[in-house]
Amino acid sequence: MESRDDKLIAIIGLLSACLIGVVFLFTMTWLTDVRQPADSGLDVQTCPSVPRTTQQT
């Protein structure tokens, strides 16, 4: 009977450790994403204007 209890405690401990690992990885990924500033889009005024060339066949 005690062997079953030990196996059950070991499985619960393993599942708990996996859950803690997943929560940690999710939190670190979320914090990394939050800290990076969002792209405000392309600033048109700082881009050099490029003349368009058309090809006529």
C-alpha cells in the first residue's frame, strides 16, 4: 500500500513541476513581448523618395 502512495506522490510532484515550468515559460515570454515597444508603422517622412521608373514594351 505504501508503494502506491509513493508512486502517487511522485506523479503529483512531476505534474506540479511541469505545470510550474509551463507557467514560468509563459510568463517570461509574455514579459518579453510586453517590454518591446510596438511598431508604430512606417514613418513616411523619414523615408527617402525613390523616383518610379516605368517600363514600356
